[in-house]
Amino acid sequence: MSDEIESLIRREYEAGFVTNIESETLPPGLNEDVIRIISAKKNEPEWMLQWRLEAYRKWCDMEAPQWAHLQHPPVDFNAISYYSSPKSKDDAPKSLDEVDPEILETFEKLGIPLHERAKLAGVAVDAVFDSVSIGTTYKDELAKAGVIFCSISEAIKDYPDLIQKYLGSVVPQQDNFYAALNSAVFSDGSFVYIPKNTRCPMELSTYFRINELNTGQFERTLIVADEGSYVSYLEGCTAPMRDENQLHAAVVELVALGDAEIKYSTVQNWYPGDENGKGGIYNFVTKRGVCDGANSKISWTQVETGSAITWKYPSVILRGDNSIGEFYSVALTNGYQQADTGTKMIHLGKNTKSTIVSKGISAGRSQNAYRGLVRISPRAEGARNYTQCDSLLIGDQCGAHTFPYIENKNPDAILEHEATTSKVSDDQLFLCRQRGIDEEKAVSMIVNGFCKEVFKELPMEFAVEAGKLLEVSLEGAVG
Amino acid sequence: MSKTPLLEVKDLVAEVDGKTILNGISLTVNPGEVHAIMGPNGSGKSTLANVLAGRDDYEVVSGSVRFKGQDLFELEPEERAREGVFLAFQYPVEIPGVSNMQFLKASVDAVRKHRGQEELDAPSFMKLAREHCKELKLKPEFLKRGVNEGFSGGEKKRNEILQMALLEPSLALLDETDSGLDIDALQVAAEGVNALRNPERSFIVVTHYQRLLNYIVPDYVHVLAGGKIVKSGGRELALELEEKGYSWIQ
């Protein structure tokens, strides 16, 4: 049976095409001059350049983390180009009409129409192609509600006060090796500000695409939800099939002030490499949110099916009293993929609550690790955490690992941890087949059932997308 | 009899891990007939049902099985199911998170598609499923729960009968449907089976105990021992067995 399962796990990567456009790409390598060039290309103010250089100097003294349950050759940071931009005009296009039609077509192919008349079911989209944001939809409509949704490059120029106040406030430059690198070289990303007592009138979404060869993508996302506001945000990611490993080191910072709520969903489908483990994206990402004010809430939902290697731990610092942090995750690895992913819930405020639901699915020869930290500080009276950590194995050549850490300094806290490991059993498959259901459909049904608690946290249209993505990722998983 | 047999098993030999379990079984089942297979533990009764359904833990060494005139072993398990072979499991397995309704619909859709029938739309399917639930004394909420997830033994077995009713098979294999059931649950399950009896549909009822056959009355009874049918007869054979025990046969 395991041979059959293996053949069913073969996958096809549908987003693997390359767009042929002229682009301007810096030669590989990293030094202070490269950072000056990036900053100059973006016409950044001096303070921004200095911030980047400061980060770079810190990074030079740091070392790549070795503690994750991941194996890969060391990344040669001088073999990567740190800036690539589609060659249109001098800087980013001023409006969607100026965007290279080839790029628009790329996003169409990926199912992300950028023209507002193509209306993506009322979702505003910021599209990032290689290093540059190429267009944000629905800007005017959002502006009416006072919502700022633009590329981070624009925000640095147009909203310097907000950027200076919040950039690096949740993930400091020297937080970790990859965050420091990102702080030095980030080229674009999205910025969102929701004013006080405002419910963002539509879903916001950023779509990241790596196209250029030997390019790293280092985007930076910053979302600030002012008091009493609400926003739901989704990011999606794809890349062409290439034999070389490409680096993606993003930083996402979320700030929820008093009574605010941020819901952040990710559907990550970076190219995972071929069936022999060649190529694929190294996804080394730092995502963290702070529930700064009382009664605020941050919820991370992620569906991770892509990337050769995933290293990410979307976390919440629960500083405000009664604040709530949530982490719902589906991580599926197949082929030779490796994932070390989980979350950190840092309880500082009184009566803070966190929920962690992690579903890891391992197939093929992949390795899938959950790593989580729940920390309760001495003054977090009445803190509560519930963790549920389930692993599902498909076939007998893959691995599932769980590394839960609990640090409790308050005797009043209540912590629960549940963990299960199960297999898609031959009995389950046989039951389905005996009822006329073919094996592929059966596996996808079983896996979807396993992920149900997480999928119900996704915005509706993306839940459907996530279900389909799992189906594609498992294509061939039992034959 | 001039009927074309629905199922013809000839000299079937099958093994698990090199150990012979079925050692030359021959059995002919005509449309509409109910055959009971009885025998002590380890006699190979469940193996027979599972080999016919296509579970791949078993290796068929020799012999043939024709179902509706075609070679059954040429067909994958899901193809057999779509052609009308149904196995009611002795130990129905759980599929957490997949609702019973979703599972039943996927199953019925697959079988209907094969038969050239249109897929049922969701409301018609719901209606149909609810009606069958009622007959089996299952609450409608039952359909929303995960497949066999946290079901009692009786619910699991009734769920098997529910699936059978929806799939309308031509050959139903009941693998120890009575095991783990109290007398009331047994009656409900048996009524469900009896409601499905008709001149075209055949049943092979595998059981250790005569008790079930009080409710599902067979046309023929076969006694299996050591992987062979050692005695065949009518309804009365089962009663005789109960009286004298399996040692009488061996």
C-alpha cells in the first residue's frame, strides 16, 4: 500500500510558469552600497536608510538559527540578488494602467484579477511582483472609510509618522537573523492602517509572486488597527518552478490597539521543489502581532502547502488585559518538503486567552514539525491557553514531530495541551473505495476532514481555495 | 434453475502472509437468494467477504469469481462497489471530520455516475437520506456527525445498513453484522436488511451465531471450516448447528 500511496502523492505545481518581462535586477551580493542603492531607488528619506543600515550592521554580527528541525545547505547570501523590479517607468507604476500587460496576465493566470472592473468579490488586492508592489486595487473606496492600504514604499513617503512609530515595534531589527536581513533589504510589501472605530469595509489581500531567477523576496507588511477597529487580511504566494532554491524572508508586524481585532490569513503555495527535492523556496518568515490594548484580538490562520523549507511561527504578544490570541494552522508537506512551524503566545496582561490549533499533514518523504511556545508571565492573572496539536501521516516514509514548550510563571493560569498522531489508514481508504469513491478523492476527503477546524476560520472564498489547494497538493497521493 | 447466477465462486484459494485461509471455496448465488455462511472463529468466513470486496491484504492464489458474468478480480474495489458489490463491515472505521452526509453523498454520486444516472442535488439527497434514517431509527443529526466518529456499536452497524439502502447494491455481503448488537439493535438492523430484499438483490450473510438468522431468514446455509465449505443445507442446518455446536461438523 505504501508504494501506492507514494504514487498518489505526486503533485503538479500549477503556478510554476515564468513571466517573460524585462526587469532591472541588481547583481547578486550584499553590502552597505547595495542597501544604499535599494533605498535610493525607492527615493526613501534619510531616516529609512539609516534604519536599514543599522539593521544590516546588526545582521553582520548574527548567525543563522540552527535549532530548527530542518536540514539544508547553508544559504550563500552573496549569491542572491536583493532587488529586482519589472522595468516599467522609473519607479513603481502610478496606476494599474501603467502596469506591464504581461504582469497583469500573470496575475490573471493565477486567478488574481487586478483590474477593479474584474471585481474580485469585493476584496482589495495589493500585488507584489518580485520586489515591487505593482498595484493596489480599491484604493479610493477604502480611502472613503479612512482606511490606508498601500505599498510600504508609498507609506514610507506618505505616512512617515505612522511608519516611524510602528515599523520594528513588534519585530525589532535584531529580533532574529532573518528579520535583521529583512530589515536591511526589504524592498516592498503592504501597509494597512485602520482608523479608530472603523470596520474595514472589505477583505484586504496581498498577493506575492517571485518571478526573477536568483532573486530573494523580502517583503515587509505592517498592519495597524487603531482602537475599536476591525480588519481581515489575506496573503497568497506563488513562484515559478526553478531548479535553484530561492529565498523568501518576510516580516509581518501586526498592532492591535484597544478593542481592535485583526484577522490575518495566509494561503502559502510557494514552489515546493520537484519530486526529487530539487529547487523550491526557502520560506524563512517572522510574523508577530501585539495585542497592545485591552480587549484586543489577533487571529492567525495559515494554510501552508508550498515551499521546500518553511520556518515560521506567527505569534501574539498579549499585552493588553483580556486580549485574545489565536493560531489556526494547516501545514502540509509532501515530496522532500520540510516544515518547522508553529506559534508563540506570550501572555503578559491579565485574563489573556490564547488558542492554538495546529494540523500537520506529512506525506511522501517530508518532515513536518510543530514548534510552539506558551509563556505566562507572573502578572498574567487568569491567563488561559488551549493547545491542540494533531499530526496526520500519509505513507510510511515521512515524519511528524512536535516540540511544545510551556513556561508558566503564574500559578493561577490554566493551560491545556492535547496532541494526537494518526495515519490515513488502509482501513479508511478501503471503506471509501468499497463505497465507490476512488482513492484520490478518498485521501483528499480524509485530509480535508482532518483540517476542518482550521478551514472554518478562513474567509469563505479562501476556505474553498484552501480545500482545492490541498487536493492539488495531494494529487497522486494514493494510486 | 434457469437463472444466470449473480455470483459464481469456483475453487477459490486465498492466503494472508503465506497462510492459506480459503482452501477451495465454491459457491453459486442466484439473484434474490440469501446465503448464510456460518463457521467457527478462524474458519475464513470474514476473509471470503473481504476477498470478494477486494481488500488487498489477501492474496488470491487460484480459483475464479464471476460476478454478473465478468471476472471480479479484474475490477478494483471501487469498481466492484459501483457494479453493485457492497460490504457491510464487521468493524466500521472512523473518518474524523468528514460528515456522514458528505461521505454518503460522495459515495452515492460515484455509484450513480457509474450507472449513468444523474447526481442527486443536495436537497433531494438530504430528503432521501433522512427517510432512510427514520426507517433505521436514527436521528437526523446523525448525518451531520463525522463518519462513525463516536458512534455506538449499534449506530455503526445501522450506519452500514443506511449506506446499503442508499447504494442499492445487487450483492450485499454482511460481515458479522450481529456482532456487538443487543437484541433490539439487532432487530432494527435485520428489519433494514429485510426491507431491501427483492427478487434481484442477493445477500451473503456471514455470522457466527444462528440468532441473526431468526430475523434474516436465509435460503441456504453453508458451514465453513478450515477454509472449505464442509456442509450446505437449508434454514434447518443453522438450527441443527446451534443445537450440536461446530464440533459436530468438524
